[in-house]
Amino acid sequence: MSIDRLAGVVAAVALMGSLAGCATGPSGLGEAAGRSVDGVAATEDLTRPPPDRGPGFGRRPAGAVQSADYTGDPADWEAGFHTADLRDDGPWQGIGSGWRLAQADASPSSAPAGEGGGGGGVDLASANQAFANPLAQATLAIIENDTVTLGGDLSDGNRRTNVTVFEPLIPVPLGNSGWSLVNRPILPIGFGADVPVAGGGGGPTTGVGSPQFDGKNGLGDFTIFSLLTPTKGDSPIKWGIGPIFRFPTATDDQLGAEKFSLGPAAVALYSSKNFTIGALNQNLFSVAGDGDRDDVRVSTLQYFAFYNFTPEWGIGTAPIISVDWDEAGNADGYAVPVGLGVTRTFRIGEIPSRMLVEAQRYVVQKESFGPEWNFRVALAMFFPLLF
């Protein structure tokens, strides 16, 4: 088992992104909203969805937070939840259930509970849709832990690796263009990662000596991808495309590839009120780094599906199929997991949060050394947009 092969195992675990979420319905405040803008009264008819209302009135700071909900059936949008900053003439955004109009104060600290940085003004159903959507227009703080059992010709049957991954989701709207750049940095930390080292005892004979397993702790390689996605329109089908980069930041050469790699990434999904399904593709090819290490030529396809029975409970899965193109012609080229998990959505204070517990079985695995089972626990928290 080469160092590069193990680094591929650790990197594949590190790329296993978590998706989480849940819901409650909107509360109506009437069918019309009156506001004072620079001392001039203005009214909008909330009996019609925002796209049909026309230009409305001047959207400038009024020094107060005012809001109203539209609880009717929005046209061409399944239980769409729309928000707009009335200081801006930008497009409405849909992220959940019920229409919402809100004029934000210039000072976030004066916002009422739930309208500020804690995300408490978002119902659990809306947060659920964001948790299950890698293109969500909300800031998500995500931490997950993957405990992977390892098997193959080099294993003695008792090997595993434990990887904790920090992976926030940070969308950056591109002004009023109707586009957003969704960024996801991924920082893996390995704990007790079993690494096979040629020579010594502790495993079956492979022709190059019996492998000895050495537990490794430390940072893995840092990865970030940025997906450009349209935010205008009411289509339940979403897509995004952009670059992915991986940097050789591992604190141990057996926890990383010691290569700088880049490539294309893309995602497509369908999302409704209670159901989300889609796939995320990432491709990495090394362009610089340690010349003594194997080149990186890998692709992953994360397929995901989530369904919520109630605002608090749901099921879902998000396994990652991986392909090492240098080994694609033999049994060590592919890893294919299937799985199923349970989600529970709740609030931590005012912050909508979701816990995911999932088990995955690798129905296709690398013969020499690779993952057999993955047990994942993930926590995601919902916050308003940072930008």
C-alpha cells in the first residue's frame, strides 16, 4: 500500500460533504403592508406575489425594521419564502415557505430577535431546504465526523480512520446581477488514521514484507470550491459550476498528497418543499508539488437525496463515489458507497440547526486497501448571508 494510496483514502473521506435540514410554517400579518420611507407613507398590496407587484416604492433606509408576511399561494412557486432588503432594488429570493417583505435597519444590532445574526427569524422548513442544498443562499456552519472502517489485502480486519471536517457554506451575491458565488472551504483533521507502512509485522504478507499500521493525527489537505449559480427565477431545478482547488497543507505526508491540484466542479439538483435530490461532481488534477509523489487524477460524484416527514424529522443520504483515474483499469480504481441516514432539526438558542446520523456501506471497494463502512455524524447551523 503506497503513501499516495492512503492519502487518497483520507482525501476521499475529507470530501464527504454533509447536508442537513427541517421546518415550521409562516405566520400571516394581513394582506397589506404600510411603511414610512423618509417620512412618506407607502403601501404594497400583499395579496399578490412580489413578482406581480411592480416597482413598488423607493427602497432606502428608514431607520427601522418593518416586515409583513404574505400567506397566500404564491404563483409559480411551491410554498416559496421570499425576502427582500428594501434598501435595495435587487431581485426577490426564494428559500422556504410564505412570502416575506422586510426592511432591514442600517444597524443589525437593532433588529428584533430572529432578524439579526442568529437566524431565529427563519422557520425550520426554510432552514431544511438550505441544509439539503449545496447552492443555498444562506451561510451554513457545518462540522461532520466520519469514522471509516478499512479493509483489503493489506488489512488485518481491525483498521479504521477518523476524520473530522469543518466545511462552512459561504454564498456571495454578485450585486444585483442575479448571480451568486457559493464557496465551500473544506478542512479535514485526522485522528488515529491507520496508515499501512511496508516492513515490520502486523498484517498479511504481500510480497514486499508485512505491513505495520501506524496511527496518524493531524491536518489533511485543504480544499475549496466556488460555484457560480443563478438566483433569479422560481425554477425548482438549480445548478452551479466553477473551479475546485486543493492545497498541500497536511501536517504529515501520509495524510496528504503533497500536491497542488485543481479542476472543474458542478452541481445540479431538484428541490421542493420537503424533498431534495441532486448530484455534485468534483475533479482534481495535480499541477505542482513533490515530484517523488504520485500525480493526483481523481473524480468524485456525491449523490444526495433528503426527504422531510415533518419540520423536525427526515431521512436522507449523501455518499461519495470516487474514481482514481490512474487505477481505473483495475480493482483499486473505484469506491462506491450506498447509505441511509436520519435527520433531526431543532434550534440551538435562536439558531436553526440539524443533526444527521448516517451509515454507508461500500458495495465496491479497493482490493488492496480502502473503506468498507462509513459512520457519519454531522451538525449544520443556519445563519443569514454574510455578504
